Amino acid sequence: DAGPNTPAAATPDLLIDAAAVQQFAKNTRGGVNPTNGAAKQGADRLSFSRDKASETADGVRHYRGTVTVSARFNMVEVAVADPWLEPRDDGTWAVTALVSTAHNVGKDNMQRREIGRIPKDAQGPIALKAGTVHLGTVEVAR
């Protein structure tokens, strides 16, 4: 049985296309390690768990979890954690997350950055774009 300090199981509330990340890890003999509310969803997707308890009236949706991606011998170790969907005046969500500030610092040094934008009324997998660059897909389950 789980103890009182056992973290809640991950739930697939925000799904991210991770095919390129998985391929990078495979090619460099590294790994993809989701923790603390993040999880692998099949071979090519990662998920983050909604964290409603930390949300306020500002309309920002909070998700929890950390995904660390590494190359062999940790020559590259980057992490993405705790994504948020932040409402924008143009009818989009800005997808932001804590992201490693360098290629080899992992979770040790992170900063919240905008990754891209998606429409607020998105249904099913939707293209995540930074300007005109297609970064992959995102699906907002809840």
C-alpha cells in the first residue's frame, strides 16, 4: 500500500507529441524520464497532470510533472517541467513551462518560457506553433 507521502499517480490531462524527443534519446543512447506527474503515453507522447489546487482566478491552467531528456553520459541533459496554459487576448493559450537554461543543467537551473501557442477552443490534437514553426502537437484533455 502507498504511504501518506506518496505522490498522486500521473493523469493524462495535457498530452504532448514527443516523437522527436524519443528519437533523440534513442539516437544518443540516452533516455526520457518523466516524474512527479508526467508520464509516457505510448511510444511517442508524454503527459502532464492537471494541478487544479495551485490554480487561481487568473485563468491560467497549471499542470505538474517533469520530463528529463538525456544523451549518453549526460553530455546533454535538459528538462521541461510544470507546463501552464496562459490565456492571451488574441484567443489563444500560451503554452509555457519551466525549461533548462542550458543543454547540460537538467532540473538544476530552469526558467519559465513560452514554448508556443494553441487556440483556446482546440479539440483533439492541435498543432503547437512558435510563430510559423510547427513544434508538434498538444492535446488538452482537461
